[in-house]
Amino acid sequence: VAVKDNQLFGIQVKTSNLNRFDTYIFNIRKVSFERHSNGNVFYIFVLHGETQNHFLILPFYEMKKKVREGAIREVRDGKLYRVNIKFRDEKVYLGNMDHEMGYCLDNWNLIK
């Protein structure tokens, strides 16, 4: 939980190291995702790179949209959501190359 300008926010922080496929992989329990289905919840994905860290900041509504679009997939018999994040040609993508997310990268102003 965080407070900004007297407003309460839920913050879910997930961290991952860059893997050998140049991808960051995160799992989110579906039950937890649905429990925190509030407009004031933000997911902060901490991307530990080889030389630099980045933060992909996604409001709940954006996460839900990406689930609907298939960028975030269900795994383990529907018990988890799998979030794959990758950098290609200095752009950041969620899932596949159809979901460029540069506007959420290191953009702390999204939390409002």
C-alpha cells in the first residue's frame, strides 16, 4: 500500500533477472490478481538487467487489457498468469512484438 496526494494505492512488485533468452519472466497467481482487481492497483515489474535496472509500471486496467488481448497468458492449468517482458531494438514488449510498452517503462507518473 502506498499514499500519494492523500490517495491510497495498492502496489504489487515483481522482480526478475534477465534470462538466457533475453527475456524477463514473471508469474502472478490468478487468485491474487483477481483479489486485487481495483482501479488503484499498480504492478511494478523490476527488470534487473546486466548493467541497468528498469521498471515497467502497469496500472491494473492495463494488466486486465493485456490479459484479454493475450499478451499475458494463463499457465499451470489456469492458476497463474505468465508475464514475459523483453527489449528488442531499444523498445520494450509485453508478450510478443505486438504489444510495445514504452510508455510504461520507468514512467512513475502513471501512479496517480
